[in-house]
Amino acid sequence: MATVTRAHLTEAVYEEVGLSRNESAELVESVFGEIGKSLESGETVKISSFGSFYVREKGERVGRNPKTGDEVPILPRRVLVFRPSHVLKERINRSLSPKSGE
Amino acid sequence: MVKSELIARLAEQNPHLYQRDIERIVSTIFEEVSRALARGDRVELRGFGAYSVKRRAARQARNPRTGEAVHVAEKHVPFFKTGKELRQRLNGQIPPQS
């Protein structure tokens, strides 16, 4: 199993559009930077045929230190949820689980 | 924010680029991530998050309405884990980006 990184995305952008590698890298950075900024402000981000990102507000709850069994409060916090689109899910299944219905 | 709004924001920050090129850049990025996941690869974007694919084994399930047993085939689902930096940003532990 290989791992794709920013460098691979930069290379793909570089090959697709006639920009320098440096500028391609900056654009890749900007795309994820803008998505991050939008999410920080609590806004949902939807990328058609890929998926959507949204922020969920979690209330305080009581947790437990699994080692000592002590009760500790888990403070309210915001978590990011990614919901893949049907297009992406189907594409992955078609190539990795070709026998499944989806 | 939807994809077209993302493209508009990037176009505003990059007045020297054609909007058409920005559209291609954004599409290329998500296409590369999708393609990697379809191969079963991981995509790791430090600070933002990591995408991976999880395998769900075939199982016997039940139609909750009829109680009938049904076979659910093996499937693969995309999974996203938020990066440390973005998670902290969402909780105001790192000052917002300019």
C-alpha cells in the first residue's frame, strides 16, 4: 500500500497545468488551507463527487482514564466529520470489492 | 462552501491565473485523492488529515422489517482522520489562519 502526499498532488498539478512546481505546490497548499479556514469558521464544505466536510459540536461528557479508572470530564469540543459522496464510495468499491453490489 | 466557491476564492487570491486553470487544479487534486483511494492507497496531508480505505468484511445481516437473513458482501469504505493541526485549529488552540 503506497502513501500519496502533497508532493504527489503537486506533481499532478504541475503536469496538468503549465505552472512551475513551486507555484503548483502553493496552489495545493491553498486548496487545503481554504478548506481549513472555512471549517474553522464552522462552515460546511462540499466538494461534488468527492464528499463533504462538516464540523460537529460535541457536548461535555464523562470519560474514564482506562488505566486508572478515574473519571475525567471530556470538555466540549468541535470535531471534523468527512462524509464521502456516493460517487467516491462506488468508485472505491468497484475497484476494490468488484463482487459487491455497490 | 461548495467547489465553485472554493475556486472563486482561489481565483481572487491568484489574479494572474485563469479561472479555467484554477478549476483544473482543484479537479486534479480531488481526482488524484480519489484515484489513490480507488487503488487502496493512503493519502496523507500533514496538518490537514489522512484518507485511507477500510475493508468491511462480508457479513450476515437481517432485514429489520421482515427478520429475514440477508448476505452483505465485503465492501471498502473511505475514511478520513483529521490532522492534529486542523483539529487544534477547530478548537481555537492555534490562532486562526490569516
